[in-house]
Amino acid sequence: MRIAVIGAGVVGSLIARELCKYDVEVLLIEKNLDVGWGVTKANSAILHAGYDDPIGSTRARFCSVGNLMYTELSRELDFEIKRIGSYVLAFNDEEISVLHKLLVQGEKNGVPNLSIHDRETILSREPMINPQVKMGLWAPTAGITEPWMVAIAAVENALENGLKLFLNEEVVDFEKRESGIVNVITNKRVHRVDVVINAAGLFADEIAKLAGAEYVPLHPRKGQYILLDKKLGNTVRSVIFPTPTEKSKGILVLPTIDGGLLLGPTAEDLPSDRKNDLTTTNEGIQSVKNFALRLVPEIDFSLVVKTFAGLRPESPQKDFFIGKSEIVPNFVNAMAMRSPGLTAAPAIAKYIVEEVLQQQMGLNLTTKKDFKPTRKGIKKYAELSLEEWQRAVKENPSAGRMICFCNEVTEAEIVEAIRRGARTLDGVKFRTRAMFGRCQGGFCMSKILKILERELGTDASQIVLKSPNSWVVDGKVRE
């Protein structure tokens, strides 16, 4: 049996890995040059507790369950999570009433250990918070991670368990018969399939339309962000939310997994024909500043590292759209994965494989006896003791050559990323954090380009940043 998963974001990657636990042939098809480069690449990177999702919604069904699954998942796949907890802050009586509603809603959604803290407790834990705060909803299970690394780790583990990965391939059509889809047609080849799982992010509605299956219309909701230097990484210790509105969870202040400070996002609904619009605006960035300062008044904006935007799929029902098609018998949707899609992803992957495919569709999937559940991440030499690092350098001198000084990434780590599949500058960046620091590649990009050139045995003019046309150099100035 051949099962094709379309889309290698965090949802599609975890579904593919879950499928690799069984004796089936699994194909993962991604139109980008690497995994985790769509919606997964640019978001708040939060593991939500689950109090914000309406009772009875599909979001509520999977969020708190998925949150708790991340502890074991991060252990198996060796990616970093930090359960730093979250506060929702209230500054007036009306907002306090919302906190109490969220507390009840969260408890009914199965969120453990929620509590409401008074001003003194909040300021003792978060002294940089606006002192006008009155109360806050504390959710200790909330956390942060790197979403792209979840996808990368899942795919690396799946590859070791037999996954067939097809990057830079865009699905352009399907061949169907009465029994359902028999071939997935891409811009490069034709894949024979028995089942198709649609996890195509912002473009999942278009994939479902091609297949003739049910869908919900998706439009992009843009979120603009400000990333600040690691010098401000201890400004807050937990994820700081304002009281949410019907439109969004609001503009947040939170630490990043690598020690920076992240502000955002805005919530701007765009028409469906702007699914590639990642521009930032003066108005949007100023809005992030203004709202962040309401939560944390003493943010030093002279230490901005970068501004950026991410897109997340939104639909009219503001909920996930998950399940088998009643029109196309062998087609499954994992669509409209808006927030908290990252948090819910492990639970959704398990649900689709165990309940949708096996119970609802009646597929008899046999568990592999030799499935390898663990994957080891790239060693970070700067995190070793000095003695351990010295021993590592004796074995591999490239472990002593620092390439990215902002994030302390060595040549050995960059070479390992390339050997694991990085073929672009961003491929190295998202696997190692090189070029993620305050210089944003200003000092290390040229060195990484040369390492890619050497390791791939190609000319630097053939190496791109993140897309087929994003070349960095056009050739040598002189021989």
C-alpha cells in the first residue's frame, strides 16, 4: 500500500512519521526546497495550553492532548521544548471576567493546573510586566519550541524508517477512478497511490479542489513580528498574552527557544489570492510595538534584530477541517490548521492514522517490528564542557572552527546539516541556527556558502537562499 502525504509542514511531517510505524510505503511531497518552510516557518512557536479553544471544537479536542504529547515527542526526536508557562493578563474588570471564562473553558477542555494569579504574584514572577496589571490566568503547561525543527526531526526519523521524500515537487493534478485517486501528478512525475492525505497548509483548499473533494475556503491571516536581541531574552520568563478578543489571541511578548525576545503577531486578513504575501508594513510593525509596550513597558527597541511576517490559514468556521472525504473515498483532509495547529499536530497525526485510516476507512495497517522511534539532533559543540569540546576537536578539527559567532555554530555542525539534507543557505540556517543571530548572516553567510560549495561539489552560483531563483552570487569577480 502506498500512502502519499502532501505538504511537509509540521502537520504533514508528523503524519508521515506516524505512518512510518506501519508496513506501508509512505511518500511525502513538498513543493518547497525543504521541509517546514510554509506556515510552519514563521509563527509564534508556542505550545498552547488549550484554554482558548471553544468547548466542543475540533481545536479543543486536539490542543491540550497534543500539548502533553510534546514531552515524549521531543525526547524521541531530540528537539528542544521549554515549558515556561503562559500568562493572560487583565487590566480591568471586564478583562478579569474573561479570565474566569477562559479558566472554566480550559478546565472543560482538559487543561491541567490552570489558576488565576493576583497582581503581586504576577509581578513577583514577571517584574517587567506593566504594574497596572490586575490579574492573570496562569497556564503552566504552555511552552515554546522551534516549529521547523519539529518538522525536520520528524522527517529525518521517518526517512530512517523508510519514508520517500520528494522536495521541490508541486502537485498539479490527480488521476481518479471510481475507487478514488490512483495517481498524484506533480510538475516532475506521476506517483501511484492508494491513499492521499492533504496537509498542504495555506494551499490545502486548492489541493482538495483538484481532487474533487470537500474543502473549506482558506485565506491567509498575516502576522507581523519583531525579533529582539538576546540581550533582552530575560525580559520575560513566560509567554505573555493580552486578554484575547474574538479575532485573535492578541500581540504577545515571549522568549524564543534560543534566548531572544519575540513580539507579535498582528492579525490581518488577506484575500485568498495573497497566499505568498510576506511583506511587513510600517503600520503593522508600529502596532506590534504599541501593543507590546502595553504589556511590558520597558522594551528597548534599539535592539531589534529583524522584523518579519508569517501567514496562517484561516477559514470561515475558524476551526480545523480534518477527516476522510465522503466524495473521494481515499482522500483525507488535514486542513485549516490555524492556531493552535502546531500544538495539536502530534494528536492530529495519531488520530488520522489510527482512527481515520484504520477505523473509519477500514485499512488493515500492520505495525512494523523494526520501527526506530528515536532520532539524534546535530550536536551543539558550544553547549559542551570545555573538556568535552577539546576532545571533540581532536577527533574532528572542524568542531573547533567557529562559523557563526552570534549563535556559536561550528563548521562541523554546518557540515552535518548538509549531510542530513540541507542544500540551501536556509536549509543550513534552520538546522543549525547559523544566520539566525544579530548579524542575520552578515558575517557568516559567505563562509557557509563556501562550505556548501565544497560539500555539494558545486559552484557557489548554483546555491540558493531558499527558492530556485534566490541565488546569492552570480559567479566569480576574478579568477
